[in-house]
Amino acid sequence: MKFAVIDFETTGPSTDDAIIQVGLVVIDNRTITDRYTSLVNPGICIPSSITGLTGITDEMVEHAPDVSDVMAELYPRIHDCVLVAHNIAFDFGFLQRGLSKAGYFPFGGRLLDTIDLLKTLFPSLNSYQLSLASQSFEIEHDRPHQADSDAEATAELLLRCLNRLDELPLITIQRLHLLLEQQHGNDIGWFLSEIRRDRELHISEDPDTNQYYRGFALKVKDWNETREDEKDERDLPDSFEEFYAAFKSTMKDKLEHYEVREAQETMIKEVQSALSDSHHLMIEAGTGTGKSMGYLIPSLYYGIKNNNKIVVSTHTINLQEQLRTRDVPMLRELFPIPFEAALFKGRGHYLCLRKFEARVGALDLDGSRDDAITASQMTVWLNETENGDDEELNLTGRGINFWHSVASDADSCLNRKCPWFRKCYYHRARNSANEADLVITNHSMLFTDIKADHRILPGYNHLIVDESHHLEEVASKHLGSELHYFTLVGAIQWLFKDLRNGQLPMVRTKLANFGGDERAASWCESIDLLFPKLMSLREQWDMLCDRMYELVSTGSKDASQQDTGQYVLRLKFDELPREWASVFDLYEQLHEDLGDMNKALERLFNKLKEYQDDYELQDFVTDFNGYVKEIAQCRDNLQIFMEMKDNSFVYWIEGGMNNKKSSISLNAVPIDVSKLLQEYVFEKKESVVMTSATLSVDKSFQFTASQLGFPENNYEQAKLRTVMLPSPFRYREQALVCVPRDFPGIKGISGEALFVDKLIASLFEVALATRGRLLVLFTSNKMLKQVHSELKDRLKPFGIGVLGQGVDSGNRSKLTRLFQEGKANVLLGTSSFWEGVDIPGDALTALAIVRLPFQPPSHPLVEAKCDNLKKQNKNAFMKFSVPQAVIRFKQGFGRLIRSSRDKGVVIIYDTRVIETRYGRNFLYSLPGPKIESMYTSQIVPSIQQWMGEDLLEVDENI
């Protein structure tokens, strides 16, 4: 098969734009046989933005051939080839217009898109963007947005895809062909049919790395066959001191850069004491302590020695992955005896093979190209995955929706009756957790397990909570209720989308094939009666959400909501909007009709269940039950929200500013979860160890302890010990904090405009001094965007780039990677950049904190918590708002110094830290950096003096 890989650089994306460069690589028999590249005179000026992107100027193309001459060179090379491009629709459109202009017939050959091929054949690839995909395969691509370099990289990606097709089992190729043969836009279906035909003609034995089951190739064996239990043979010293002395000796021998860290040593002893003496521990351990090893080593010893399972819970996926891929494997190398550790996530993270088989087998793809690509991705992924975890997949477009339709869930699970039970990823993970000494999970799973009466996680009495500053927040969310517009719509549409789509129409069609069968005819009549009622439910729900959107969009008066893009309206039972009565009437009718529908669906379910084998309805009946329960749950959550019977809850509506009713969510959350946490966690468990880099405020644990329900100044009664570990870093020598005391505040629209102008000017000077390598943390998306455009324009002539969260990308990992890879960049971030971002070394020299990270006081949950404190005659601002902001502030500060070799500067542009009484809480909570108040004009000289030779060394490398 012969391929012509093409790429065009153009003056823009529209039909009025023109080609300015062409790149072509011809591949024949998997060998590059020809290359062609040329600049093209477009006959129009090249926009400055395109010159900035491609490096191609008007002067460069002034004497270049025009498009007709280029097409004369191009056409003979491509006319007998399969045309390939990275985003074929773009390049193909320009090719056809160029050929037409040159007087050639349109290209009538086959088309392939390497984006679709990469998605299908490399489902776990981090990015399908050309440069990043090339980087993943170590393909040289040193001139992105130059047509010859882009075409060369695309050609290399195509060759990787062809090699991957060779590696896949024939059964997978056959299934890919079936899934993609009807897809429009390019010829991937035809291409796979050719690959399939060739493979079937030259059948060779597939590699034995796969298991074949029910028409799929999988990597996993039956989960009960893969475990080796060695627990009976394990033995550890009786005393922890003896064990740890030997363990340290092993670390010295096996770890090249091992060093004893005082803070880590203290943590190990404190965690061991908490586990063995059955008390709770709150321990603040800053960056560099090695806190994961600080709790894993004593936990494993105690758990194995006493045959007690230890559960470790994190808030973020990143930390879970660090524990699974770095820390646990290292401990396996060091530990004197074998142990089992298992990662166990929420059920929706695992693929249900039975559901996937049913959708793929029936080609139930909603006629959607995205669905076909996603199903193909997952078909290939089954050859690779051992965990069936959605985090391994790079799902794009509607891929997330497809995943939800095939994810594991409790209501539709057949358990041991399922033909896939021994291959099931969820039950494999659960079985591993049951057998493990150490279970790694997340905070959400902890509270899902509590709501399920502890039927999900294996039994445990000892809990380690890392990132525990998030525990109260996650508890609030999971111990309340939330109803999104699409939750109910999704359940209704699964049952009935229109007369041809949805599970009920499909079942009706199947039953109608049993002509003359009275029972089947009766069920068809019952299903026909449900169709108009389901349509009515959808209309009623739409109408209710329309009214909810009117309420939230007109009732939200807080200007800060413009910044988040979300309308938020708190509802109070004794202060309801005037329109509430009519909204409540809509709810009552909907609630009644949902109840009637649930009864009708349950009757139909019971009838079909009894005869499911006779009519081959097993898969439908199983999933049907799940969606009936989901509709019932939606009805219950709607009732909780609308009737507002619990005074200890806060109720609010949220809606996006652009998506109207489809963005509506109805929230009901307990205002204070501290008593619930004590009842369900701390009073039930023998010991709970809570750790984080940010638990204290002004050297006190009082705020965090009170949030979790521990009595003030009486921790001993609650079996709680608190420990603040010393930092392993020399912050006084490594970090300088600058506070420009003459910086303006923000009061009114004019005050904000002045602040932004001064901020841009100062950041510009700082970025020049540090040659980029600056992270700027905002609390406002709006202000970030205001700063981004002007700062970018000012820094561009100096070769310094500006990356903005929500502007250049919403993906935190991608932005962080681009920031680190660039020689001189400024990164502007909000929300998620305040914590969990690790940029060690020379990539980051300066950190700017624009405003203190207070939560909006108008947010319903914040407002309700403050109201509660006021009722207790407490200062809500000092007792809640300030401590919460301090913990967030400490997280932000922690982005700068990530290793003992880092050195840098933090600039705080919010003068409230030195001008207000509460400001000292922020500065006193920091881990001992040098703090200086100065004029704005002194910031750059101070940075230069502080960084000294470190700044010069980096300058020389740029």
C-alpha cells in the first residue's frame, strides 16, 4: 500500500485563506521513497499570528512559486496514493481548492487521518497533538508548524501505527473493522478491511500473550488464577525498633542517595505509636519530609505483624499513582518479606466487560463516529490493560459518555452469574483489596463505602489519610446529594430516545420478531404505553430545569460569579423566591409521574426477568434494573432538594452562564460534617493517621481539628495527638518573600483596573529579570485573562512565552509540561495550580501570589458555615474564612521549594498580609522564609541580589 503524507501551512483555517508551505512524504511498502517541500506565495499578506506560529514571513514567500506551480509538482506524486494527514479534513480541503485553482481534477483517492489511527491503536497515549505524540514515540520533530517537519513526523507516526497493527491479534483487527467500516469522513474502515484481508490470507499464530474469550483478545487471565499467597510463611521481628534498624541498614545498602531525615524518622515513630497504641494522629509534614515512606513503613510492619489491614486514602489521582508506581515497588525491593498492596478505586472507574460486549456486539453506537472510535480504542486497550481503569485511557469527544454506558455499577452487576465474572476488572480489584495487606484508595471511596454501610471496602480498623486537609470538604460532598440535569436525562434516554433508539425500542423490535406469541405481544403493548410517558417525563424535567435556570440566572446578584462562569443561588426555606410556588407545582407533578413510571418499569422488569432466557433478554434485563434504580435515585434526590426538610443542610442551585438548563445541578449538603466524621470514622476506627503539608494555621491545629469534630483543647479525651514536623529545607536561605507595600488594593471597578495595570507592569519586570521561570497564582479567572493577553504581547519581543490556564489549555499537566520544556516561560494559573503541581529545579525561580485565596463569601456552603458560627457568637471570618485561606495560601507557597537544591522568590501582591490584623496568620504560617516588605521598584533588585549567581547561570543556559 502506498501512502502520501501531506501537511500544509496556511494563512488561516477558512476557505478564503491560502497555502504558504507544503510538505509531502511518500511511503511505499513501509519505506519512505520520496519527499517534497516548498514555500508557496499566497498572493496575500501573512497575518502576524501565523508568522509567530510558523516562522514564515512575507519576505520568505515573496519569490516562492504560486499554488499552481506547487500543485504541478504535488499531483503526480499523490494521485495513486492513500492520502494521509494529521487532521485530514483541514489539509484535504486546502488540497482540493489548490488543485481546482491549478486546473486539476479533485483528488479522488482514499483518505486516512493519523489522529483516528493513533486514538484507535494507542488508546493510552497522553496526547494526540502532533508534537506531543511525536515526543511520546521519540520521533524528532524540531520544527513544529513547518510543513516539511510536520509531514515527516506524521509519516513516522503512520509507520508506528502500521507496526502496531502487525502486533494486534487477528480477532482484534476483525472487530475493529466491524466497528469502523461504516464511518464517514475518511477511509479508516476500508483501510482496516484491507489489513484484515491481508492478515486472513497470511494467517500466522497470534502471540500467546493474550487470552481469548467470547470474541475478544484480553491481556488478563482469570483473577483467581493469578495470585500466590505467601502470607503463612512471613515473619517479622517482634519489636518495631529491631525491624526498623535492619530496614535502615537495607536502605543504606540498596539506595544510592539514602540519607537519614530527622523529620521522617520522627514521623515513622509517631505513626507506629498511633497504630500500636490505638490513638489518632494529626501530623503536619512539609515537602521533602518523605511522608509517604513515613507512614508506609510502620503501616506495613504493623499490619503484617498483627494481621490487620491498613487502608491508605489520598485525595488526588497523582498521589495514588505515585504510591502505586514508585513507593510501593521501592518498598517491595527493600522489605524483608513479601507483601500485597492493592489500589482500589470507585466502581465507575472500572470497565464492565459484559456491558461492553453487549454494546459492541450489537453495534449499539448511536450512529456516532465518536462512539465507534471510542469502542475501537477500548477493543485495542483490552489487549493492554490489566486493571480496566478509565484513567489509563485518553478519551476525547463523546468518549466520556460512552464510558459511562459501559462502566461497572452495582445495580446491573450479575456477580457470580456473569459470564465475565472471572475476568471482571472490578471484582479483580476488590478481590486484590480483600487479600492485600495495604489498600490504597481515595477520600471519595471512603465516604461512598460509609454510605453503603461498609459493603465496598474490605473491613479495616486502621486508616492513613494523606492530603487530609481535603477530608472535610470531600465528606460534605459525599454525605449530601447532587442531581445534575443529564443524570435523569441520561437514564430516560437509555430507555427511550426515539422510536428507533434506546433499549426499550430495541427490545420491542426483538419481541416483535416472536410473531404470534401472545406474551411477547402483551409486552410490546406495555412498552408502547411507556413511550409517551417517558417523553412526557423528559419534557417535564426540561420545563423544571428551565424554570430553575431562570431562578438562578436572575436571582444571582454576586458579581464574583461572573468570574467563575457559574450562577449560584442559595435557597432558604423561609426566604424562597416569589416564583417558587409555581416551580414547586411542576416538581409535584414530576415527582408523582416519576413514581408512577418507576412502578410501571418495575412491573415490566419482573415480567421480563421471569422469561429472559426464553427471549434472549438477559443483558437487557440486567442493565434495565440498574436504570430503573437510577431513576428512583433521581426522584429521591429531587425530593430531598425541593422539600428542604433538614435544617442542618444547605440547598442551592448551580447553572452555567452559557448552557442554560443543561448545566443545572441541584445540591443539598450538610453544613457541618464534624459530628458525622466522628460518628462514622474516628469513633469507629482504632487509629486514624491524618497527614498533609498544610494542617496548621499560625502553628496551631485547632482549625483543622475542629473541622473534623475534635473538641477544642481536649484532644486527649478524643484520643488525638498532634505533631508538627520540622521542615527538612533551609527556608531562610532558600526562599525570599517580597511584599510590595505600595501596591494598590482592589476597591471598585477603577481600583481593579489600576491593580491589573500595576500587576502587569510588575510581572513584566520580574519575568525579564528571571527570564521567565515564573508561576503566577490567581484567584480570579477574569483577572488571569486580563493579564494574559497584555503580558504576552509585552514579553514576546524578549523571547519569553506566557501560558494561561483556560486560555492556552485547560489541562494542568499539559501546561506544566509546556512550562518546563520551554526555555523561558511565564505560567498563569488559578484553582488547581495552587496545589499538586511539582516543578523542581531551574524551571521555576519565582512565584507570584496575586491575591490571598479567600473563598467567595457568597458561596452557599461558605455562607451557611459562617451563619452557623455567628449563631454561636463566634467571629466567622477569623474562625473559618481566614484559616481556610491560610491553608490554601500555604499550599500555593509550597509550589516554589520542592527540593533541598531549589532557591527562589515569592512575591505577594496582596498588601493585606502586612496591613491587617489577620494578615500575620498568613505570614506566621509559612515555614520560616526570609520576609521583606519593600517598594514595588525594589522587587527586581531584591530578586537579583537574592538569586545572585544562580540567576546568572540560568541566563547563560538560555
